[in-house]
Amino acid sequence: MSNSSKLSIKEKLAYGLGDTGSNIVFQVVIIYMMFFYTDVFGISAAAAGTLMLVVRLFDAITDPLMGALADRTNSRWGRYRPYLLWIAIPYGVLAVLAFTTPDTSEANKLIYAYVTYALMMTAYTAINIPYSALGGMLTRDTQERASVQAWRFAMAKVGGVMVAALTFPLVTYFGEGNKQLGFSQAMVVLSVIAILCFVACFAFTKERVVEVAKKVSIKSDILAVLRNDQWWVMAAVTFFLLITVAMRGGVTPYYVTYYLGQESLVSSFVTTSMVGGICGALFTGWAIKTICKVKLMKFACLGVAAANFILFNVPADMVYVAFIINFMTQFFHMIFIPILFSTIPDTADYGKEKNGNGPMAMGISGHLLSLKFGIAIGGALTGWLLSAYGYQANVIQTETANNGIVTIFSLSPAIGALIAFGLLHFYKLNQAWYLKKEGNIDE
């Protein structure tokens, strides 16, 4: 396949289904896990926050190992695709267990939460690192990579819409007032859908970029990534941005339930944000054809910051205004995210060009590690800040607690977007770099 070859819509859609599957479970973790732990499972916000931080430290071991394993895999199905089959069912089963509440003491519950959360995130690592690396193997064309990622994250948001629209109704339907039972049964339904999406992604995609695996050590691969200055820029962008994404996502049910005072609208509010994200991702697929992706990322950062600063000032009684501005925050956010993920294969190409080694899955695993550390810090900060502001589960909140919820929900993503905007000034793999690499412009 030539560098200029285009992928079919069918294959882009199929690749996107992989992130539909991932996000059906992952968005439940981002949006509902903190709420589940505090208001359903029965542990404190501070303990839940610490749990999310401690478990993610384990990723510092599992992510590089998974990247190394994926880069060295050889099968008749390719290097990265087979993991979509091998890990799909374990991922679904562990997701159900993580949202199951054992009938035991609070201390034993905390142990259970640590174990099941850790295993679920290990399964996420085992399927998502190869899946992400697969996107770089469908084509070498940098614009097509961005287009593929736009489809990927549009479909990821479809998974998010399913989560938003189905989670609470399924909890209510299956639980009949028992949220512990409801969450467990709801995750069974969502996990089955996720498994089917992974299988479809496997069936209708193909690894076209075939490279002879070099016989180098895992240490050499890690060092190759660590020597890549452009990879470091995007890892830093991801880390700081995902801190605030986790904070915003984790506090969303609290914002709607306690600040807006509309618990019945949690699903509608989250669904609105997911639809905004789909629109943003689809806009990216169109805009990337004519606009340099680095410029588009900077534009998106400013849009995220502006929309969230406006949201911070929306009074609690202006519910529908909050819905509209929330839609806009996610529209701009999902312009940024697909392009962000499309830059990592570019940094691998850059590393190969500069240092002679650009291990794709190792670069992806390092990037996902920065993402997970960001989510870990964000999740921990959410629990700690809720506790510091005086949040108490299942009661009317004080003014201080509500102010804290609003601050976490709107100001944190605005700050994260501005930090990302500043860091992007150090990223140089723009359209001019790609054209030079392909020999289409003079030195």
C-alpha cells in the first residue's frame, strides 16, 4: 500500500468499533466509578481517590511490558489485531466484577475494590495498547491517520452515548431500587456489547504496514521512546489534559445531582456531552483535510478553555444553558483528542528517522501510560477535593461543597486546555514536516 492510499469508510468504521467497545466500559469508569464507589459500593471519597491513584501506579510496569509484547507478536492475523480476540472476553468479565458489590465488611470491600479495579485496568492495557498501535499500521499517511482517529473517537463517543443513555436506566430496571444489583447487571449488558464491537473490529480491519521486527531488547525500545523529544511533548500534553478530563468526568454525576439539583437528568446531561463529542470528532474528519493538525489542536484548546470558563459562571437554575455550554465543551474537546492520538504514530516515524528506532506499540504504551497517570492523578484529586470541600454522600450539600463541585467540573478542564496549548508550541511534526519527510517540498 502506498503512503497516499486511502482507507475505505467501512474499515475506518470497523476500526472505530474497537474504541466503541473500549469506551462502553471505560466511560463507565470515568463517569460513574467514583460515584459508584462512594454512593453505591460504600467507601469514602478519600479512600476511592487514593485507590484510583495507587492502582494506576501498577501501570508503570504493565504498560511497557504490554508494548514490548505487542511489538514482538507474530501471528497469522498480524501483530496487533489478535489481541482484540484474545482479551475481549476477560475484559468484559472483569468489568462486571469491578461493578459488583460483595456482601462483606467495609475493609474487605476496599480490598475487593483494589483487586477488581487493578485487574480490569490490566485487561484494558492488554487490549487497548495493541488496538491503538493497530491504527498506525493501517496506513502511513499522516492525514489518513488523523482521519482514522477521527472515526475512532466518533465511534468512541457512540460508546459513550450508550453508557450515558443506558447505564442509569439499566441500573433502575435490573436493580428495582437496589443500585448494587443494578450496576452489576447493567455491566453485563454493556460488556456483551463491548465484546461484539471488539470482534467486529478484528474482522474488518487489516494491518497493511508490515515491518520486519528488529531483534532489539526491550530496554532499547524503551530508550528509543525516551530519546524522542516529540513523543515527550505529546506525552506531557496528554498527562496534563487527562488529569482534568478525569476530574471533570468523575464529578459530572455530582454536578448534575447536587449542584443543578436534577438527578433524573444525569443520563441526559452525559448523553448531550457525548453527542457534542461526536460532532467534534466528525468536524475533525472534515477539517483535517485542509487545516494543519497542530493549528487545529491549538484552536480546540482555546475553545475548551473558553467554553468551560463560561460554564463556571452558569447559575444552578439555568439548567438548559448548562446543557448547551456542556455540549460545546465536548465539541471542542473532541476536535482535539483524535488529532492527539494520531500524533503518536507520527512521533514513532520521527524517532525512526532521527534515531533509527521507532517502536510503535512501545510508543503507544508510553503514551497510554501518561494518559493513565493523568487519569490516576485526576481521579485522586477528585476524591480528595470532594472530601476537602465537605462532600457527604446522599445528603443535601453545603454551599462550600457545591462550589467545590462546580470548580472541579468547569475550571479544571479550562486550566488543562491552556496548559496543553502552551506545550503545543514545542511540537514540530506539523504538515510542513510531513511534506518534507515525503519529499514534496524543498529543504
